[in-house]
Amino acid sequence: MGSGHRGLARGFWGLLGRDMSFLWLSAAVFFELLATGGFVVYIVKQQKWVFRTSYWILVVGFVFHTTFLGFRYYSLGTAPVLNFKSALSFFSWSIICAYLVFQLKFRLMVLGSFVAPFAAFLMIVSTAMPWIEGPVKPIYKSLWFTVHVGTIFMGNGLFAIAFLAAIMYLIQEHQIKRKRFGSFYPRLPSLATLDGINYHSLIYGFPFLTVGMITGSIYAQYALGTYWQWDPKEVWSLITWLFYGALLHERLVAGWRGRRAALMSIFCFCILIFTFVGASFLLGGYHSFESLVAR
Amino acid sequence: MKIVNIGMNHETAPVELRECLATEPDSARKALASMRDLECINEGLFLSTCNRVEALFTTQAANEAKASMISLMSKLGNLPKESFLSSLYCYEDRDAVRHIFRVASSLDSMVVGEPQILGQIKEAYGQATKQKTSGVVLNRLMHRAFHVAKRVRTETEICEAAVSISYAAVELAKKIFHALEGKAVLLVGAGEMAELAAKHLVANGVSKTVVANRTFERAVQVAQQFNASPVSFEEVGAQLLEVDIVVTSTTAPDYVITYDQVKHALKRRRNRPLFFIDIAVPRDVQPDVNELQNAYVYDIDDLKGVVEFNMAHRQQEAISAERIVEEEVVKFERWLKTLEVVPTIVSLREKADSILQTELKKSRVVLGELTPAQRKAIRILTRSVAEKLINDPILYLKGKAGRPSLNMYLDVTRKLFNMDEDNGVE
């Protein structure tokens, strides 16, 4: 009887917990979509109050998103990235996080009009996926795992900013070079600013990726007994790391900048996305989401 | 009461005429002082810039006021009336309001959208308030004008794009380098337009200027104007490593700066961007340089293209600006019309108040000694009875403001309440 009560209570709290986290997530998605709408209006209308409002709506969405992730972390006992749905949501969160930090430094209003739609897109894909949840294997309930995932995603978020800044750079550079000014010309910032954002996201993102890979391999040793086992995702992460490393090297040593650096960071980001999506779904291996849940 | 605007601008009057009226910086103050002395002018404002001289005033006798304003202008500019009468424009009421709104929003300027005019109007208004020539109507009108100008500036893109070649060059430089502080500019050859561009760049923060010329003496001469350092023509190649912006305007028949030279320089300067402003005809910078990454070349035709594009854009935006002005003119007129009912409302209140005072005085003897609380209660009682009685007529009159039937209602009200004492009780 007593144990039955306890079971019922756990079921109740579990259910409530799920409902609560669903509530946080819905609020996060709602506010992030609202902010995206605001940022799109801002880039068309160019009114400061529209930006300020959208910015604060995004902050509210971000707070809800953080609460949701915290809630999930607490209920799962580990970082909520064990299926593609959660991973996308976490990716979106880290992009917004990187943007909010950058906004404090660069105060570049138009960046939001690129970042918010991108983050919102990931969130829409994430919410459209079914909520499947298996029991969490105890090996994931490790601090190493959380650090590994956290740093990798922070790096990914920063690289996403670099990617978006590179696209903005190419649009703006094209207009200046071709001497044909479209409606983007007055709305986008200077080439120097865009290149600076690309550079800074790269220089901060790369250490995160590096730390993420190192902690990952330490965690692999701790959980699986080997630092490196040529798993497809490991290999592709290494390729991504090498490309970003090459870009950083060229920037720092050979003085790459501008168009070439922008193109390269777009290329690098494509590899990163392939590592994130392709290597998980197409190539299998122990990093793939099926195996994360199934085993 | 009429609002009248009389004056001349760059379209109606040649510069010879305008400068006669705007010679001394003190002329606006003098004009205001004379306007204040004129009986027929109630409130006045005098605006005098290099592109326009105009007076804005309110009056009860429009024709008399106009005539005295014209003779004031002729005295001020030491000009016979006939010489400028044909260059004057004159607007009244709705047109005058629209005109001042358009002037403040820079729709009436020579370069549509130029930002200085608003500051000049604000200054003229400041002077009018200081001289106490502006009153209820002008205060309201000018504040609305500033509001319209702000709306036009924020809701349209009329002020955004550069419409002169040197300004366009500065804008482009800012789009490439973000801030010009700490950047260096190299002036190759010296032409008037190149010097103007350099001056604009320096005014916008460029911190170092270098001047190169075929004849070194000329370089030294030009350099003195900018507080710049002169270099010989052979050093141009080396200078490409140091500077960020290059303005060329030599009369050389072939390219002074070549593709290979820039390519080499870019490598040496680790791809820090280089911006070439080529004002020379024939061109000084090999056009292919624009194909190099991180090098941007704008020749005179490109810059003209930018300016033309911006001009066209401004004209486009001016259409929506005119709509904003029209909206605000209607709003102002509505306010102006409520002014017509104000005197009647005021005298209605005064009448009620005077009845109240007399009746209180009469009753004081009968009421005898009262405590302060009782006195207060009686005051409140009588006042609220009076106010409630006249409240509905007042609301009714306010509602009729601007209607053609208003005058009839005003007349009836004055008769009903016997406000014009002369037609007393028969």
C-alpha cells in the first residue's frame, strides 16, 4: 500500500514535471517566434523601439528556454541532448545565448534579425518532432558528459553567429563591390564590423570546440574505456575542428580577412551541420541518436 | 486671426537678393524687434538662412500686416520694394502652416532632406521666444513643426542617403571601415573636389593625411591646409602600406596606381582593406583593382551614380513625407479652430464667477457669522452649481468648433447669457 502510494506520487510528479516542462518549452517557443517576427519587422521598418521590444521578448523567451533546459536537466539527471529533438532545442538555445552575449559587446541591432529567425527555425523543427523518451542510461549521468555537450554546443552557437555574420558580410560586400545598393545596404553594418563579429565568434568558438572534444574523449575513456574509437561522429568532429583550426590559423597568421574568411567560415559551418545531422543519421556509430536512446 | 507667411527662398529669389536680406548675423534680431513694434502683428518669427528669408506672423489685419512686413524687409535689406516684390511668396492660414511644416522637414530645401534647416528654425524660434514675439499660436505651431520634422525623419528615409560626391565618399568609407578614427588618407594630386573629399574625411574622424604630388612644392602647399605630411610622388607605392583611403585626382594620362601595385601592397598589409576614391578623368586607378579582395575602387562616375540613386530615393521618400505633413496640417487646423470658441468660453466662466461673487456678497449679511468650515462649504456649493450649469453649453460649443454653424451658436450663446453687455435688457 505504502509503496503503491509512493509510486502514484512519483507518477503524479513525473506527469506534472512533464507538463511543466512542456509549459516552459511552449512559452520559450512562443516568445522566440514573437521575437523573430519583431526582428523581421525591425529590419524592414528600422525603428529602434521595435528592436528594443523584440530584444526583450527574445530575452524572456531565452529565460523560459533556460528554465526548460534546467528543468529537463534536473529531471533527466543529465544534459537534455539525448535525442535529435532535444539536441536541436539546445543548439537553438546556445545560438541565442551567444547572440545575447555578443549583443552586449557589439550592440549590433541588425544581427538579431538574422540570428532570431535561424534559432526559431531550429526550434520549430525541434517542436515538430515527436517526443520520444526512453530511460536515461546511467553512463550519461556524468559531469564529463554535461561539460562535453555544453562546451560543444556553446562552440556551435558561436560558429552559427560566425556563419550568419559571414552571410551578412557577403551580401554587403557584394553591394559595395558591384556598386548597386539594394535595400540591405543601409540596413547592414559596415564590412569591418561584420568581419570583426566573424573573427570574434571564431576566436571564442574554437576553444569551446576544443575543450568539448577533449572532455568528450576523457568521458569516452571513463565511460567506454577508450579515448578514441574512430566513430563517424568523432571523425567528422575532428574534420570540423581541423577546418576551423585552419581558418583560425589563416586569419591569425596569413592575415586572411573579408570575403575569403567569410566564405571559409560558411564552408566550415556546413561541415559542422553535416557532423551534427549527417553523421548522426547517415553514418551511425555510438554517437547517433538512436543508439543514445536505445542502448 | 490669420497666420501669414511671407518671404523668399532659393527658388523664387536669386542669391544676390537673398544675401542683401541676410547680410548681418544680427538681422533676424532687428527684424523681430521691428515686428514687435508693429501694431498689426500679434505674434512673429523671422527666419533667415542662406537659402531663405521669411517672416511668419499672426495678425487680425492681414493686408496691413503684409504691407508693413514688406516695407520692413525693404528697410532691412536696403532694397527698393519693386526690386523684390516679384520674388516674394505669401501664404495664409492652412497654406502657411503647410509651408512652415515643409520647411522644417526639409522638403522645401534646395537639397531635399538636408538636416541643417531644422536647427536653423529652432534657433529662429528660440530668438522669437527670447524677444517675446511668439505667443500661444506660434508656440503651438512651431512645436508641431518640430514634431512633423521628427516624424518625417524617423518615418521616411529622406535624410538617410548622401547627395553630394564628397559626402557619398565618406558614407562609403564608413560602410567599409565602420569608424574613420585612426584611419589615414592619402591624397594623390590635388584638385578642388579631391581636397573637398579629404576635408570631409578629416571632419569625420580620419586622423592622418598624407599628400603626394608630381611637384613637391605643390604637395607642401596642399599639405599645409590639412595639417598633413607631404611626400614625393615616388613614395605613393610605399604609402599604400600605411594608409587606408586613397583619393586620386591627378591629370596623368595613364594609371598612377596599378593592379599589381595594389595586389602587392594588400599582401604586405595583411589584407587590411584599401578604399580608392578616384576623382580623376582620365582615371588614375586601374579599374581591375576593384576585383582584388579587400580593395574597393570608386571612380567619379560610380560616385555620381550613388548620388543620383540617393537623390531619386529621396524624391520617392518625399512623397510619403508630404503625406505626413498633410496629416499634421489637418491636426493643427483642428486645434486652431478650437481657439475660436475660447473667448466665449472664457467670458462665460467669468460671467458665472462674477454672479457668484455678487450673490455671495449679498447673502453675507443674512448668513451672519460663519465658521471657516461653513464658509468653505458654501463656496464649494455655489461654485459647483454654477459650473454644472455652464458645463453643458461649453461642451456643446467645443463640439461645434470647426463647423460652419459655429458662429451662429457663438452668437446665440453670447445673447442667451447676455455676455456683450451693451445690448442689455430691453
